[in-house]
Amino acid sequence: MVSRGELQRRHRLLREAMESEGIDALVAGASAQLDQRGLLRWLFDYYLPVFEEYAVIPLDGPAVFFAHNGGSASHAAQCFLVNDVRVIPPKDWNFDRGRLPADFIRNHGFKKVGIAGTAGISAVFFRSFLARLSVLPADFSDRAAESRMVKSDEEIRLIKKTIELNEATLKVYLDHAEAGKPECEAMNAASCFAAEAGAEDQFWMEGTGTDGPPSPSPGALRTGRCRQKGDYAVVVIEHSAPGGYFGEVVQTIRTGKRDSSLEEAHSAVIEAIRSASGMIRPGNRVGDVAAAAERTLIERGYPVSPAGDGSPSPVGHGQGLDFWEIPSVSSDNDRIIVPGMRFNLHPSASFPGGGKVSFCDCWISNEKSAERLSTLPCEIAYR
């Protein structure tokens, strides 16, 4: 799915970052979490199925892949730029799964070792890996994330395809989101459509209810609740398409007649997105994008609440082979925008009764400003 030239570009980029930090060898790890599996996909176009796996990438020399079992090893062996595959023995998996990578590093005499993907790697790996090394590895996760943050032309083409898939999935969902029908019917029909359209992974969120706070969709699935006139819902679709890139749709839905308070809150969200997207320009701060959205919401009478730790709440994020990537679009982010950065903008606004509305618009920065990737109309979907 990804060209060999693209994979070679990524390895060059990563090794340039390694060299700048004096890293002789990098341990890259990934797990099946949807926000922690992308590093191995980015490096080798390797789809990680379930269990965490690792690769060691020397500054000079071929990469070695450490697989969970024989099936994963066979898959990895077919990937371009994987030169050697080793299977972690079953006896090591529960207590000593870092032994093989650590022995490889020690036997080759690498002096400074980096490790990337730390948020998704288990404590079992770290304990055994660190116990066998004489030096503490440097955390290279942020540098690896920065290498992945700026998307190439080939990546942008794949991203556009996955956004098409997510938007088409929403349209199927809306076709079945009618009063009198079970709430689960829309998700079931749209999930089947997405699978047939080639979705690799599917991630859904749905809050639904009457004029009060939405209830989580798992409750609706258990009870078999049917949609009613006056319900509203916020549905989130973040599926990956062939190639592994994720897209995002956030859509507010109302069953029944138009609601003025809902419309007013949604209008403020759309205006906030437009203000924010206008600040996506090379040379601006990422924080400028978030601050523009926050100012608009406050001017429209919708307070902006901080995160639980008191820091500014993000109004969006990057996305790619993980469904959450940097940059985190918050007003305190001083990262400078450069061409090729992905922005999923989805501020939210609360309205009387405790409900909340949101909408997601996806953008990519270019040489002068930004290109809108989403094509959905910026409106509430009435059914």
C-alpha cells in the first residue's frame, strides 16, 4: 500500500534524528492500542494485530524485528526494510520479553540506545529490557513523533481516501438514524458498510438521549432503546482505511424538529472552527489556532473549561497511523506550524439542559495556509 520510496524516506528521516541525538540504535515498540500502534506501521507498513512487538533500528545497519509468534514473524518477514526477524520465545513472554532485544543490543556493542513508543510498551518489557542493559536508554518517543508529524504527499493522498471512507460511513449511519428505529441499527449498518468498504480498524463513540445529557451508546445497545422524537446525539467515527491512516467525523444529530438552543451552540462551534482554521499558517503557533477557537466561543457566550489538571483543553489534534497524534491543539502549545501538519479541529459547546454539541473539521497545512480535507456540510443532521 505504501511505496518503497516512502518507507525509505521515513527511515532516512528517523536516522537523521537519531544521528542528531547521538543514538547508535533505536528500539521502536508498538501495542494494539489505537493511539500506540502506528510507529511500526510507519516504519515498515506492518499491521500489528494484537500483542506488542518491537524492532531494533541501528544508525548504520539493517533493522531487526522481534515478533510475538511465528505468524507475526511470517508477516514481518514480508515487509520491506525488515532484514531479520526473531521470535520471542513463549517462556519469555510473561516475565522476560525484553531479553532478546536487549541481548541483541548488548552483543553488538551499541553505546547509546534510544527507545520510542514508550507509552504503549508494557512494564514487563521495560523491567526485563533495563535489567539486561548497563546504561539507561534515552526516551526518543517525542523525536519519533515529530518525524511522523509532517505528512508527505503520499500520506496526504491516503489521508484523503480515509476521510472519504469515514464520511461515507456517516451517511449510511444517518440513513438508519430515524425515530422509531433501535439506536444500535444505525451503528450496525454503518459498521457493515465500513468493513465492506475496506476499513482496517473501526472506532465509534456515541452519546444519545433526549433534551438532557446524552447517555453512552453501550447502554442503548444493552437495552435496545429506540430513537424518539426530540432525541439528539453526537456520534464520533474514527476508522482507518487501507493503508492504515485514520480519519475523523464528529456529527451532531437531532431527531425531530429544529431546536434553537442546539442550533445556537452548533453555530458557535462552526464559527470557532472557521476562526481556528484561519490561523493554520506556516510560522504561526499551534496555540494560535486553539486560542482563536476559544476566543470565538467565549465571545458567543460559551465558556471554555480547562482540563482536569488546570491546563488548557485541546480543541483538536493531529492524526495519521495513530488516531491521536501531535500536535495537540491547545492554546499553550508553542510548536511552530510548518507545511504538512494535520489538524482535526473539534471544539465543543454546552447548551441549557447539560447537552454538548461538537463537529470535526480536518485540515492539512500547506506552504501558504491550509487545505480543508473534510467535505461534510457544517450543520446539524436532522432526521
